[in-house]
Amino acid sequence: MEFVSPTKGRLTFEQMFKQLVGYIKDEPDQHYHLIIGTDSLLSDDTTFVTAVIVHKVGRGGRYFYRKFRNRKIESLRQRILFETSLSLETAHLITTELARNGYSRLPVEIHLDVGPNGETKRIVREVVGMVSGSGYAAVIKPDAYGATKVADKHSK
């Protein structure tokens, strides 16, 4: 699994994790949130981007992203469910490593590219249930900037 850092370039999962933890260790007394969000872009195939953001509350943050192409998924519901599963998979990998390294108290949010308006309003409860049932906080539009801003920026 390969990630990209806007400042460090291409990183393995292990390198990305070291950067993430290193950012927290620089100022351990600050309050941090871990945000994971996925967005997709439909064209001849489907491009998925999962963003991992470590937010130093009130003081900025760092992010990493993973991008890959998959077969064309025209169904919006299937695409959103796949986006959610990618975010959950990434969250599980990271939280497992965080627990091994003494950071299990770091709050984790999954930002979903769904909201109460528009085409996605019919599947909000379903994907929020997937995330909540997995033990993570679910955030939807308009507050889901991890998916709608950060991941979206790199899906084009």
C-alpha cells in the first residue's frame, strides 16, 4: 500500500505511519484528530482517493493520500459503499498500528462523501451505520472535509 505526502513524496504504509506519529511526537501536548476520507471520480474507470489527515486542532495538520483506479462503477450507491469500505480498511490498519505504539486514544473520524441533500441522502443512514458499527465517528457533509476537500482534490 503506497501513500503520497505533498511534502515527502511517495511513502510506504510504514513510512507514512512514522511521519504521522512523528508529527504528533513533535508537540505531544496538543490535541489531535485522525481523519480518514475517501472520494471517487467516475470516467472510463473509477479513481478512488483515500486521504489520511492528522489534524492538530486549531493549528493545522498534515495529510497523506492513496490513489488507485478500479473498474468503472456506475452505481452511485455501490461507489459510496466502496468508498466507505476503503476508509474503514485504512482506519483499521492505522488504528491497529496506533494501538501497538501507545496512541490508541487518538480520536478517529471517518469523513463520508454523503449528506442530507442531493443524490446521496438515501444512503446516509446505511454508511453512517457501517462506520459507527465499526467503532469510528462518522462525519457527513457539509462537515466531511476529509472526503469532500482533501481526497476530492487528488481524485481529478
